[in-house]
Amino acid sequence: MNRRTLAMVMLLPLLLTQAGCWDMKSIQDMNYLTALGVDYKDGHFVVYAQMLDFANVAKQEGPKTTAPSSVWTGQVEGETVGEAFDELYKTSQQRVFWGHVTSIVFSESALKRGIGAGLDGLLRYNETRYTQWVYGTRVPIDQIFGTTPFFGMSPLASILSQPIENYRQRSYIRPMKLYKFFVELREPGFTMLLPSLTIDKEVWKKDKRPDPKLSVDGVFALYDGKMTDWLEYDKLDGLRWLEDSTVRTPIILYMEGKPVGKISIVRPKSRIIPKAQNDKVRVSIQIECKAIVAEMLQNIDEATLKKEIAKVIRSQIEHTFAEGKKDAVDVYQVEHTLYRDHFRAWSRLTMNNSKRLQDYTLDSVEVAVDLAHTGMYKLRDIIHEY
């Protein structure tokens, strides 16, 4: 037996006693961030971090626990976002893992400061992904992170971390992923509409006591990376008709000032047609949609029903357009559409993107309604039955 073979025989027992992954960390030896927040106060960035007890997140066998899920919220300051996170590490006790972050929330003051400075320190770290949901808020971020969903479930079951199913059931203000955020942020002439989170303390009660829940109450309008204004929920009833992502959204029909029915509109398709005439831009909007009767309080013929649906949609589109113009917010992306379809006119009217497009008007709104079906029963059949 030569020396090499002898050495291998002697080392083999030692190798068999070693673990397979020497540099791996156990799950219990790490802290997992689930949400991040960025605020700006007195010339400093204030960074918030949310962590959860994952024992309440995974499915467990046996009786369901009624104890509320534990939530930890950290708050640190720094002249930059990166410096603030270094301060957070001082008290984190264990290694912090960023790969489970599901959402990023910016305060109103951080959006006014400029989104670039807040994002740069978050996205250069190699554990950060581009699939998080992004929000703005006008309430303290630590209160947002401390608001939990129903039944003691983890905050990962709230609209902060999982807004898409809620949006599919009632499409009104589109949730935004981080990658989509970056795409829209860099598009010339684009006004980004960032969902705004708030805490609703009025709707739900638990054992006759208020039980606050998260809600979307409007949008922050950002142009060229900076906030230009905030639009409340009631001003945005026409926005959903021009969103390609709208799945299902309701409208209430009124006749002679009284409600006569509820209609669900499914996957509307829209087209914006800007036309530049001298120094002005005139906009035409075309909408095609399918309508489903969800509730009907009066017997209305199909032609009248389609006419009334189109009337409501047209009115809401005009209302949101007017509110956007009043607040100098290009809600329907008229400037960006002009940039794509009529580049020369856009370049001339914006001085090659050195100023915003301001002189544009709504010329016409055409709505084509396809009444898909009227639900399970027709009103006259119900009346006849009783």
C-alpha cells in the first residue's frame, strides 16, 4: 500500500463525521424581514422593518390557535437608507434575511423627497427581489405594519402582502409590483399612480370593539420620480375603465335619483386616442366591456339597460379626467400615449421632455356594452313566481 492510499484510508473516518453543508444556517438561526418602510424626517431617512413569527404562518396540525400572530416592528434612522439598516443590524440578534420581503411602503414625505434615494439603498443588496408590492401611505408606517387581518392570521394574509385576490374580486385601484414600478418610473411622460394605504377603523368590529383593517384610500401621483399630488379614492371612479388589469368591478345604476340595480363589469378594454392640433391635444377614449347583472330592483329592457350602463361609465371617466386636470395629474397617461403614438408632436409640445404636457382636453368618450347575461333569474320571473 503506497503512502497516498494509506493517507486516504486514515482520513476517510474523519470525512464521514462531517456535516454535508458547512456554511448553511438553520431556519431558527435567522431573522426574516417581511416588509420594509421608508420615511424622511428632519433631513434623515427613517427605515421601518417588519418581522413575523413564522410558527403562525405555516399550516399546523391539530386545533387552530386563537392567539394573534406576533409582529415585530423595528425603527431606525440614518442620513442614508443604507446607514439606517446598519443601525438595525445592531439589535437584530441574529442574521437578517431579506429574501422574504413581500412589500415596501413609502411615506408621503419620502415620496416628496424623491423615490430614487429611498430605493437605491434597498435594491443593491443581492437578497432583494423585484416582486414586492409597493405602496405609499399618509399614516405612520409602524401602524401599517402592526395592523393584522382576521382570525389571528399572519399579516402575510393582508392586502399589504397579498392584494391581488382582493383586487380580482373588486378591481378599483391596481396594486403595483416593484418591477412594474421601475418600468413606469422610467417611461418618458408617464405619471405613475402608486396605491395609497390607510387604516380603516370604522367598518369591522371584534366583540363589539373596533378592529382596524388595511384599506386603499387613493393614489400618489409621481412624475419623473417625485410626488406631484395625492388623489383620494372618490376621485378615481373612472380610472378602472382604462386599466388593462381590471378583472371585475361594480357600478350602481340610478334612475330618477333612485337605485335600480347593480352591474358587474368584466375585463373592460380601452383605447386612448390623442390628436395634436397646433399647441393643444384633444383626447378620445373608447371603451368595450361585458356587463353582468348582479342585482335588479326594476324591470328594465335590455336596450335601456345597456344605455344606462354606458352613461354611468362615460360619466365616471369624465369625472376622473376633470379631477386629474384640476390637480395637474395626467391620470389617463395622455402624455405617454402621445409619446408612443405621435413622437414628433410630443417632442415639440414638451420641448423634448423638458416640461410636462399640460394643454390637453377630453374630446369624446365612446362606450360599447355587451350584456353578457342577467344573472340567475330575471326580475319578471321572480315577480311571477310570488
